[in-house]
Amino acid sequence: MSVVAITPDYKFEAKDRFENFHGNQIVYVGWDHHLMFCSAFAYPVPPATTFKELRDGVMQEAFEMHPEYSKVNWETATWLLDNKPFEPQLDKSLQEQGIGHKSLLRFQTPELKGYKNAGV
Amino acid sequence: MVAKKLNLKDKYRALTRDLDWDYDYSDRKKAFPYEEFEGIKITDWSKWEDPFRLTMDAYWKYQAEKEKKLYAIFDAFSQNNGHLNVTDARYVNAIKVFLTGVSPLEYQAFQGYAHVGRQFGGAGARVACQMQSIDELRHVQTQVHAMSHYNKFFDGFQDWTHMHDRVWYLSVPKSFFDDARSAGPFEFLIAISFSFEYVLTNLLFVPFMSGAAHNGDMATCTFGFSAQSDEARHMTLGLEIIKFLLEQHEDNVPIVQKWIDKWFWRGTRLLAIVAMMMDYMLPNKVMSWKEAWEVYFEDAGGALFKDLARYGIRMPKFVETTAKEKEHISHQAWWIFYTHGHAAGFHTWIPSDEELDWLSEKYPDTFDKYYRPRWELAKEMEARGERFYTKALPQLCTTCQIPMGFTEMDNPTQIAYRSSDYEGEKYHFCSDGCKHIFDQEPEKYVQSWLPVHQIYQGNCGGANVEEVLRDYYKMNLGEDNMDFKGSSDEKRWNEWKRKGVA
Amino acid sequence: MSKVYLALQDNDDSRYIVEAIIEDNQEATVINQPAMIRIESTGELVVRRSTVEEKIGRDWDVQELHLSLITLGGNVDEDEDQLRLSWNV
């Protein structure tokens, strides 16, 4: 389907294309079943950022506010990249492992049920 | 011989249709260049019937009378320090949301109807749009006048037009209307006159305004009901437009249905803000959002769609999702704002114990299970002196632009994630409805001005959130934002009450 | 049959209009809410000029209803003698 427009060739460049972010790409990160954070976070990071830098550096400040975050066992936590199972490689860059501009990363920690076991 | 007074029907005919003229020396298509490109087929404009048969002379007469009554009340309200009679200073924050989020839409509606009113070949439609355009201008003016009284005493009212154009959460209502106004004239009418005015605005103007009255806010209740007295006419116009289009040509039916599907969903997302105003921002409650949804959408809208079934129109797509969302949407929306209270131009707060109990009672299947724990965590943190403000920027839905905080309705502890790929770019959505809208017209929504991305692209002034809020949004930091507890609004309110100024 | 409804501001004029509606529509239900009065009825609702005039004790133009009307639901048919709300199903 497409827009029914009075202008012939109704076409615009995507406002959020990679080139507009001054060398950064956007990565979204969400923690499933932990709704203390109302939504996934949006991070602008260089594509050369390693997964380790993302996880232990970038993500730390916002996620550590959750009472369960320090209990997360990264050995057993599972990940989805753009809704498909994903095994992150800590020392490789985002770009090298297919985490693209506006990719969504979700992690799951089934043993942690959220604040008061309520998914919060 | 004295001429017999014209009856209503003849008068309407004389003062609308008879003002029209034929185009004998010019091309009619050139005079109305936007009338055909959307694919809508009009075979006979004379079939357009305004059931109220309101003519311009009667319009001015009644509008003038409404206006006189309204301003008499504004004067009385202000002369009697009406702001001191509201239930609680927290309530005033709902009015801040209204001024920055809704009143500018009235102005957009004024511009929109002025524009489409010029574009229709039928005189009846042109006159109806002209009246509605003037009505909408009146609404923004009366709302600004009513709320200017609050601006003298409370924070957050000072820069509403500027904020509407820039602030992150106000991009939700702004982009809604930008979307409608950048569509063709018939889609605009279905979007605003039908889906918005007829199907949805009752939820904003009727139970919420009744709530304003119930919270001692005479000024807001009065401008709301005065505006709504025009809306009753707009609603009738909305119903008339849809019947007219459906009767004109069967080819119009699928086009109209597609627009109903789109604008119903766009509208329900916009109303998430009203839902939270109803459930969380009115200290004295009238009805819950869920109850309001049942009365004003499920019953009233249900009757409407049953009536339209004979034209081959069905209920809007995703209506079954809204039946589940009514249990959740207000709680999820208020949590988004509470956790972003540092970045909002109004105050947020944890509901009082009585309010939490009221919510449990009104939402027996969902509140204690899913939402009360969030407030218990918030309370715990507040008690430690660490009022919870989230520290990173949220992912936004490309279509509705709301932070992606809405959940799967059958799995309410899991955020709903939807996405589409279009020409090599990824796009994210909060719901099937928002994804569907994007997929229908991706060329339009690739242009979404998403506030979080705009900040990261460096288009919002500052290098950090504080600079964006202060310099680009022009929020008065430390006054307009943060929790109600400890705010200047709260301090002044307590001072007035202590001194017994009231 | 679906319900039609209208809501009026709770003011002096509306009181008489509501009285007239109740008299002309035996089925109608009146619901009082803060600052407003909601009247609903199955299938149809009529506001008749003659009845309102009788209650209010003066000439009353059906279009004066706009001064107090907050909202309505149903197909509208109005002329100088009445306003009728109805659903076809």
C-alpha cells in the first residue's frame, strides 16, 4: 500500500536514517517482564561499540536502578535481537554481530520475576 | 402583502444552496482541485443535508449568547479567586495538560476546517465547515482566556504554544493533527469530524468536564461544556458526512472504511492521555476511564456502527484490542509520565492510599495484580529519598509517538513490540494498530519527527536532557517539572490554605 | 434496538427541557451527573417545542437547545416543531 497523494512521486528521505546521527547508531534495549522501566531505552552509540561496552557501560546507569538488576546472571540471561534469538559476543562490535541502526535488543531473566514477583 | 416567514428547511436552502453558483466560464475542476484525488466519488452534492439546518444568522445569534454566558462565568470565577476552590492543587496539572496538549488542537482544527471548507464543491459542506472552523477558533480562545487565570497562580502555563510545537509528549497530539491536515479533504473529515468528533471526543469533553465540575473548577467545566455545545453540532456533521459519502457511491465504502480503521486507532492512542487524566489527575472521581469507555465508546459507538452496517461499514479494525486496553491503558500512561516526571511540564505524583483503593475497586481484575506493585516500589523509593526518575530516554512508537510502554494485552507484564522494515530502515510500533497504519502509508511516517531521535540528532538545542528541557522546550526547570510533592505549586497552595485566603 | 441519548448542561433552562422530554418520552431514563443531565432512551427520543414552551412558560425555539446541549447520539432530524433522535436498527 502507499500514500494517496496529490503530489506526484510523494517521496521523502527517512528522517531517522543513520547519516543523521553524527556517527552514532540507535540501539534499543529492553528488559522483558520488568516494567519499572516503562519502555525500552534508546541509546545513541558508535557502531564500533563492543557488546561489553554497551552492557556494562552504557546500560548500567539506567538499569541499575532496578532492585533486581545486580542479581542478573549474564551467563544464563537470554537475548533477542530484533525478536530473534541472539547470542551476543562480548568483545565484538555491534556492527560485527549484526546489531544495526534502530535494532531492538531484549534480554530475559526468567528467574527474576520483578519487584514483588509482579513483573515490575 | 406580508411575506410568510420561511420555514427552517426553506431558510436553510436559501441561505446555503442558493448562495452557490455555477462555473460557466471557468473549469470547475480547477476551482476545486483537491476534490478527486483521494478516489472519493461525489455524484450529487445537493444530497448533502445538515440536519440542524443552521444558517449563518442563527449561528451568530446563538454563538453570541453562548459567549456572553461563558464570559460572565469567567469573570465571576476570577473575581472570586476560583482557583482556590478546586479540590486540590494537583488537579490543576490536568489543566496544564489540557492547555498544552488539547487547546492547540482546537487551533489546528480551526485551520483544518478553514482549508477543507474551501475545497468542497457543495455549498452545504462548505457552510458547515465554515461554522465549524469559527467554532474551533472560539474554543481555543475561550480556553486560553479561562486558563489565563490559572497562569497567574500556578507554574507550567506560560509557554503553551511553544511547548506544543516542541515538547516530547506533545508531539503525540501535534502529530495526530498534522497527519490529518496533511491528508486530503475527505480523509480530514473522516479523521476529525467522524472518528474524532463523533466517536471519540465525548470521552474528553463529557466525563472529564463533568469531573472538572466535581473538582470545583467552574471555569474549565464551563468552557468545556460551552465548547461541547458546538461539538454536538460537529458530531451530527460527522455522522452526516459519513452517511453522505456512503450513499454517494459504493466505491467510497472501502476508502471510508480504511480511514475509519486508521483514525479510530490514532484516536484511541491520543486518548491514552485523557485516560490518565480521568483516573489519576482528578482528585474527586466521577467515573473511571473504563466506565467512560464503556458508556461513550462501547455503547454509543456500538449503536452507531450497528446503524452504519447497512452501508457495509463494520466496526473499526482492532476494536477488540481496545476492549482489553480499557483495563490497562490509563495505568500504563500515568506510569510513563510519573517515571519521566523530570521531563514533563507539569507535576506528577504517586496516588494517595484512598486513590489506590479506588483504582483497585474500579479495576478489580488488573490493578492490584499489575499496577499497585509499581506504586509500592515508587513509594519505597520515595521514602528513601530517591524519588524514581528514569535515567535514559525511551523508545517511541513511530506512528503515535508515545513511549513504547503499552503491553501485550494478554500478557500485561510484557511490552508489546511490533516492527516493520521499509526501504532498508527499521521502524518500531507499540501495537498492531500503529504498525498497520504505518504499513498502509510508509512514505508518510518515515517523516515522523520523533522527539527522542531529534534530540540525538542534535536538533533540539542542547547536548543533554537538562539543556533540551530548559533551552529548547523553555520549561522553567525546578518549577514546572518534577513531583508535585515539594513543588512551588504545592507550597503556595498550602500557604493560601493555611492563611485561610479561601 | 440501540439507545439514543442527549446530555444537557445542568442549568435553569434544561430543567424545563428535561421535564418536557420526560413527558413526551415515557421510556426515557434521566441520569444526573456533576454539572450535567444525561437522558437516554431505546430507539428514539423527541424534544417537542410545544411541550417545552408549556413547561418553560414562553416561546421557545428548537434551536435554543444548542445553548444547553452537551452531546448527543443518534441520527438527528430537526424542524421548527421538534428535534428527533433515532437509530435505524
